[in-house]
Amino acid sequence: MPSEDAILKNKTLQALTRLGDRDTQRVAVKELERLATNAREPDHVTTIVSCLCEELVAAPKASARREILRLFDRVCALQGENALVHLPRMVSSVCRRFKDPDSNVSDACVDTMGSLAEFTCRLPPRIDKTVATGPDSIGANFLRPILDVLHETNSKRAQDTACRSMARVIRRCGPGRGNADAPAGNNWYPDGGAGKLAARLARASELPNFHAKPALLHALTALFAAAGGQCGAHLPAVLGVSPSTGGDDDFERSPAKFGGGGVLAALRSDEWPTRRAAAEALSALLYALGPLLDNSHVTLTPLGTAIERALEDGRHDKVKPARDAIASALALARELRNFREKGPGGDDVSAWRNWAREELGEGIADVGEHVGGGAGARAGLKPGVTSPRRPRGHGAGTARRELSEAFMEAHARRELPGDGDVVEVAVPKNPPPPHVAQNPGRLAEEADPAEGASATSTRGGWEVSDGGAATGPTGDDDKNGDDDKNGDDDKNG
């Protein structure tokens, strides 16, 4: 008789084979959730997780892989700490699917990494079965595997998914806006804290084999929003500002004054998504630190003036999404100057954030929140739109365009006349002659329809009165008839 583990494995595999079929997918997901709920023994959880990880590699259909990634989150939510021992294996399986060619699977990887990180962060801080829990375990369990993927792969899709996953993990579990109660120790960010992590990401963006700079800048945006204050000593290197040009009054708008890379150099990129992401990163940094950007206790190099002047250079961007993002960041930088000159001033970050929200609106605090969606969301566009240009091909004619004033005036709605108004309609008095109706290409002479014209018309040389009676041929026909007759007599003679 087969054991319980063998029976459970057989049922799990049978349910997994039905994930690829659209008709049975929902039933298969419910069956797998039921099996995960009823798994009481640790060995049963091990069997289910092993089947999911193996099928994630072998599943030929993207819909099946997407559902398996979502089931990782469901297993952790249903089993709680019993599934914690399998967390490294699930994270490793998700990281292998970063290079999946299907965009829906990539988005599922981002969602799964964020859900698993939040699940681990909410557990009490302790080490159980070699797996750490709590906020300080996020670096070892999630950020380090993501950084390993960025270091090992040259695939643009894998790099993009990895950076978006990092941004999602930081926003869901990091200190600051993501999780205000979570401490920000060195263990949260691997290899020396948030500053070194930001510097490492900035260096990665300058590598020639790195192709996902917009997504990497979105990860920096999330890092600035969560722990911008801890990046202070490394901010000049991250932004690409040399210590001699930080905030001097004689600052020149020369690229040589910058360090040659960093976020400020990304504002001059040839790709508009990179310029837009760089502007959003600067907005997050300005909102998070504000007056502390020029505080010697946070950074030895004043950065406020350098950021504002770099944004001034790019405010006339040709692409609207990038231009709007730069304009928003520039407005925030100018409000920071007004805060110092006309506002309360000082280094109170809370007062600065309240000032910024009052002057620019509450939406200024949500910069970069669109990270993690599809291609259009990654670029900051509406769902289903992946380019700021007018769509081509099928459906291109449905794009809304600005209409001229003459067109709008010609097609404007006009009110119907009232009871006392008179409407004149001009219609032809007589039907066309038979020879014209049979041959539309032949023109027939008709009477002048102008007011005061004669009530007679000519049809083939016959005058027709209003009563419809023909009075005989016209003078032209008589003349033509006489000429023809004379011509015949001359010929006979």
C-alpha cells in the first residue's frame, strides 16, 4: 500500500498537470490550495513545495508557471512557520525565472518576491532552522539572491525583473514609508548598510553589460524613500557629484564637474525611460531628505544646488513623460529653496515634508509607486500603452488627435428650428429626361433654378411647361434642322 507521502505527491502532480489547461486551471488551483491547507505534517509541506519547484522548471506553458509562482505565496500564508524552512528553495526557484520570456511570469516573480519578503518580515525576529526571520533577515533571504542575479546575468529581462523585485521588497518591508516599525540595521541591507547598497547599484548602472537602467533607478528610488538618511555618506558617489562642485556659488554647468556617472548623469541618457527614472529618484531623495542634503552631519558635500541645476539643464526634454518627471523634481527642488528662504527653514525633515505636500499636493509623496507592473507601468504609462508615441498598425486610427477649429465649427451641433421658424428646401422641379437617367455621364441642360426664372425647361430641344405639355422644338433645334437640310441639298446637288 502506498504511503501518505506518495499519495499526496501523486495528487499534487495530477493537479499540476491541469494548470496548463485554461478549462481546468481554476479547479487545479483550488485542489492545490486544498492540499496545502490539509498538509499537517512537515513532510507533507516538503512534498508539495518540491513538486511546485520541479514543475516550475518543467512547465511548458506560461500560465502554469505564473500560477505556480502565486502558489508559493499561498503555501506560506496557509502553513505559516512550517513553510519557513523551504523559503530559500522557493526564493531560488523564483530567481531562476527572472529570465522568463513571458512578461506575465516576470510580473508574477515580482509579486511573489514582495509577498514572501513581507511574510518573512512579519514573523518574530529569530533564527529557526537556519532561516532568519524579522526585518533584519530581508537582506540575507532576498536582497542578496537578487544581487547575485544582477552580478551573474547579462540578460536584460533578468536584470529588469531582478531590479523590480528589489524595489518591491524594499517598499513592502523596508523602513520609512514601507514599514515604519522595521529597524534599519546593517543586516537589513547586505554588505554594509543602505549607503553601500546604493553605491553598488549606482556602479552597476555604469557597467557596459547592464541593460536595465530604468529598473535599477526605480530600485534606487525605493531605497531613497525607505532609508535615504542612511545613504548620506555615499550620496555624492551615487549622484555622481565630485566634492569640489557640490554646492559652490560658482558652479558651472559642465559635464566635467560631475563624477562621470550616477543619477545625475542618467538625466542626460539617450533613452527617455532612463531620464524619467532618474528624475523620479531625485524626487524621492529630495522629499526624503530635504534640508539634510546640505547638512554636514549627513553628507560632507552639499547636494541641493547640484541637483537643482542638473534638473534645470534637462527641463526641456523632448519626450513628455520624461519632461513631466523632471518638471516635478525641479518644482520640488525649488520648493526646498523656498522652504529655506520663506518657510520655517532648519533641518526639520517632518516640517519640510508637510511644506512640500501643502505646496505641491499629496501625490508628491507617492513617486515611483507604479514600479512592478507591466511594460507600460514600468515606463510610467497607462495600462496597455508601452510607448509615448501614437500606436501604429491595428487600431492606430483610433488614437485621439487635436481637431482644428474649422473642423469643430463645421461639425458643431446646431439647434433645431422652433415652431415659428421657416425652413426652405430647394428641390428640382422636374425629373431628369429618360436619356439622362439611362446615361448619367451625359449632361443635360436644365433651367436656372434661381428665383424669378422661367417655369419652363428644355428636354432634348422641346419646351416643357409646368403642365408637362411639349410645345415644340426650340429655335436652336430649328436652326440645326435647317442647316442639316441645306447640307443634304448641297450634297445631292
